[in-house]
Amino acid sequence: MPTSTLQSSNPPILQKVALLCGGVSPEHEVSMNSARNIYKAIDKNKYHVEVIGVSRAGQWFHLPVEAFMKLTAVEGRVGRRLALAPGQENAIVYKTGVGKFPKIDIVFPIIHGPFGEDGTLQGLLAILGLPFVGPGTLGSSVGMDKDFTKRLLRDAGILVAPWVTVLKHEKPDYQAMVKQLGFPLFVKPANMGSSVGVSKAENEAALKKAIEFALKFDTKVLVEQGIKGREIETAVLGNVEDPKVSGVGEIVMAQGFYDYESKYISADAAKVVIPAENVSPEAVETIRQTALKAYRALGLEGLSRMDVFLTDDGKVFVNEPNTLPGFTNISMYPKLWEKAGLKYSDLIDRLLQLAIERHRRDGALQRTRF
């Protein structure tokens, strides 16, 4: 029998991917939406996908794909409970001990917000010895906390909006804030994404209300000076050795600012324009280089979307990174790479392989003194 016939009769060995979605944050539904898009895009000729849903109570479930594709939230009514077993060959096991959960090669965590992209989940996956998509523990932590992000970017010589940090146990000095920053002001929970808890304040009464609202989501809140500029976004892809930057897109608002409703609920509130129009080649390159500098300053790897403001006089202010950007059908990150010539399925493949490459690199480090 010819060799080619023998080779074709053997099915390929597929890498096993755990798609991790849901979570305990207010971005639970966004995560489920992103996960479904990723599942559809993963090349099933290269990867076998197991779906793990995390409930709002933090319980892990092995979800049947058919059920997962219809769920808007992980509620524990479907799927088998999972447990974690650090140090074992199979780091993820069924809680009952009956049956064997597949040995995972790569984890694609697409859990947004606290306990998903703030370094806690990344640290857990590192302890389990599992390669995972996205920045590591440190990069995820500092990239999620907007206060620390600004401090690191400022020290790296990158422009950021002036801000004041308010802690939950402190009594805010509203007059001092206004005197220092003026109006309008944007108030944000330090550790939250998708514009959850974000408000715009045009007067002192609105500022007080905005801070009280943001403190429902975090014990630390940022009060930022409003920057008058175009909202531009770009995408970074790669590990520390050779990160790449896409072109730029723009969020164009019909009115108001880019809040949760305009991102995910009201289709007419905001328009995504890729590539951004009427931006000079020089400005595009400045944005791209600023994004790359910020990516490195924050210790990011794998992927991040970098959101900036471009002012009329050509200055670029970094608003914030998104260390685990959305992958919904309207999300900017995959759309930017698609415009750059990288198909959605190829982008997913590249992210998975970057996770493997970083895991091998870090795994080669010596763990003993001698």
C-alpha cells in the first residue's frame, strides 16, 4: 500500500483547547457572546474544543456544546461540575471523580472583568501549569487597574489624562477635584471593563452621584479630566519578542460617550469605522508606536487592544489598554486584524500558538538554585 494512503488513514492529533467563559463580573453576558464567536471560528481540523463555563457564583462547569451555543449565562442547570487539581497530569477534573475530563493543551480564557482579566485567573492557570491566551499575571493585573496603568504609562513618558484616585473609605473633596481637573469629568471604577460603572459629570452634583455609582463596582475609583479628541483604537498581537500592531479604527458617537449601552445594546449610538478616516499617515504611525510602547511598558503579551485619544493638535493620549478584548461580532480587535489581512480563524490560531510559545519559553527557565 502506498505511504500516502497509510498517512491519510490516520486522523490528525488535535490540540485540546479549553474555552473558558462566563465569570463572576458584570460582563458575564459579554463573555458568553465572545466565547460563541471564538468557538465558531476555531479551526476544528487543528483543535478540539471543550467549553468550560464559570457561573456567577464561581463554579466551573463542563458545558455540552449544544447547550453552550444557546446559553446567555452559566447558571449551573446544565453541564458537569469541575474541580482543579494543581500538580496532577490532568489539572482539571470532574468534581465527582467519575469519568475523565480531557487533558487540556491550551486555555483560551475569555472571561472579562474582575476574576477574569485582572491577573487572578491568569495566576490560577499558571499554577495549574496550563498555557493560556493573553497577558500573564502581572501584565493582566496592571493593565486592568486603571490607576496603576496610568502611573506606569506616565513614568514611561506616555501621555495620559490627568486624574484623581478616590478610595471607598475616603471622603472625596469634590471642590478640590474640580479645581484641579475642571469639567467635564469621567468617573470610572478602577478595575472594570466594557464601560461598566462609568459616568460623565458636568457639575459637582453629577460628580458626587457618579462617584457613588462607581464605588458600587470597586473600592477604588478614578476621576479623569475629559480629553477633547477622537476615540481611536488599535490592536497589538504577539509576545515580548516580536509584537505586531494593526492599523487604526475609530469610535464615532452619534451623541454622548461610549458607554456599556452604546457598546452592546443600542446599535445606533456608536459607529465603528475601520480604518479611521481623515487621519494622516504620520498620526497613524504615532498612534501605532505609542500603542507598542504602552504594550511593552505594561508587560503585556499575547494580545491587547489599545484605546487612545487623538487631539486636534496631534497629541496621542492613551486612554487604557484592554488586555482581553471582546470577540463579539461587533468587537474592534478582530475587525482591526481582519482589515489588516488576518482572518478571524487565523487570528484565533495565532493567539493559541502564542500561548504555547510563551509557555515553552517560560517553562525552560531553571526552577532550582543549581
